[in-house]
Amino acid sequence: MTTFRVLLVDDEEELVSTLAERLSLRGIEAEWVTNAEEALRMVREENYDLAILDVKLPRISGLKLKTKMEEIDPGMKFIFLTGHGSEDDFKTGAAEAGAAYYLVKPVNIDALIRKMKEVIESEGGVP
Amino acid sequence: MKGNWEVLGGAGLQFFGKMSASISHEIKNALAVINESAGLLEDLSLRAEKGIPVDPERLKKQSGSIVKQVRRVDDIIQNMNKFAHSIDDPVKTIDLVQTVTLVVGLSSRFAAMRGVVLAYQPPPKPMMIQTNPFFLENLLWLCLDFAMSTAGTAKTVNLLIDSAERGARVRFTPLDRIPDTTGREFPEEPMKALLAALQGNLNIDEGNHELSLSIGAAPVER
């Protein structure tokens, strides 16, 4: 199995902690935080292959956080989780901001892992 | 008093849409937590089938999480139902305390996204007024939105309800960044129309860093 290290960022603590545990049970090294400040600190201190970001975080959007994280670690890849009603709702603005990979909540864990592998294996991070 | 129905209608639709979108996001988030908790219970069950011991406390924690989220969704849907029914009657005798409680509940996600804490202790006694419930909710939201945008470093907005000369008064405090709003029209057009329709009055007390909304009791005529 491909092993990689992922940082999950979502202000719903029960969601992000449980998702991290489920990924860990599948052999994926997953850590989680609930706000942007912690996320940026973690990215400065640790190395991650991938971050999974909520689109809407307190005081900052997931898209803005992605930009800040990329400044610290340009090689990092991203997947967004959105609570929007449908993927179509999210596509317009997100695509312009370079958010090529996203899933609508609630997510299917197998679909998430497939998407994670797709993102990690993509060369530029954008298909 | 005649209402400016074009402005009131537009503002009302915008308000209804904004709250509905926020409610759907909240429900999605709760469903996402339930989905992961149920998924983890399944993961742990599969491990148990393979002979890997499972800590019963983990199972209790996850089932407790599901129950908590079901309650959360129930609260959200109750608020959604109350909000939707507030359009039923153009004029109704309502409890202002309950209306403010509802608007605070509907606004909690917006506050969390801004990093603002809403501090509201509902008074123990009801405060009955006759008004247009939906317009009042819209006006309370616009006041709260303004108060949150001027909350300043404290990042806490306190809501207080008390009796006024005619009707009741809702106070929003502290507004620490009032100078930042200089040049911004206040009250803005939808607020003006809502104030006229509800025979209300809005006042900023810079000394006390306070926004005060006085609500009359007279009905709105079509």
C-alpha cells in the first residue's frame, strides 16, 4: 500500500479526529487540527504529502489557507471538503482558486483514499 | 405606516436564503460526523471479527457522538421550522426573548466563522410584543451582523433585552471599532425599511460602545 502523511483541517473536531483515526486504521499517517493557525504551525514543523481542508474555516477560507500552506511547503498537495449542497455549487469559485480536488461532505472513506492516491500520484497536483 | 415592500421583499429573500444555506451547511456537517462515527464503529467491528480486541470505551464514545449529533440536527431543524413559520402571519404577538434566542441560534455558525462569541443569557420572563415576526428576525440579524463586524479585539458580542418606553429594546455590545465604519452608511437601506415597517429605532451609543434597537408594538399595514 502507498504510504503517505496527511494533515486534516476542519473546525468540526469530532469529524476530523474520527476521520483521522479511520485513515490511521488503513495505514495512512493522519494528523488533525481544527483551525488555520494550528495548521500553519504544523506545516512549518512537520512534513506532509497532503492536506485535506474544509472549505469554510473560522476567520479564513480553506482556499486562502491553501495559499499560505503552499508558501511554506510548495510541494504539498490538497483536497477540499465542502459542505455545499452539491459539487456543482462548489465548482465555480474553487476551480479558479486551483482547488482541483474536492469531495462533498459526508465523504465515503474509500472514495477519499482513492482521491488521495490520485492527488499524490499527480505530478503538478492539478489534473 | 406603509412598508417599502420592494426593499423589504428583497432584503427578506436575501436573509431567508442566507439562513437556509447556513442551516444546510450545519446539517451537512452533523451528517458528516455521524457518517464518520458510524464508519469507525464498522471499522472496529470488522477488527473485532478478526480477533483484534476493541476497547468498549471506544464504542461508547462513538455511539455517544452519534447521539450528540442527532440532537444537534434536531435543534437545527427545530430552529429551521420556527424560522420558516415566522412568515405565516404578517402581525403576531410574539415573545421577543424567544425570537432573539432563535436569531442567535441561526447566527451561531456565522459568528463561529468570524471567530466571534455570542454571549446571550435569555431573561427568565417572556417579553410579549405585537410585530411582524419575520421582519423583526431580519432586523435583529442585520444588527447582529453589524455588531459582529465591529466587535473588535474582544470578539464577544453581548445581547441584552430590556423594556423600553414603547415596546422593548435589544442592546448589542461592545462595538469596539465604530471608527472603522465611518463612511459606511448606517443604518443601511434594508435596515431603514425594516425600522420604518416595525416602527423601531436604532441608536449607536459611542460612549458605551453599544448598538441599541428599540422595537415598537404597532402592526405593519399593507
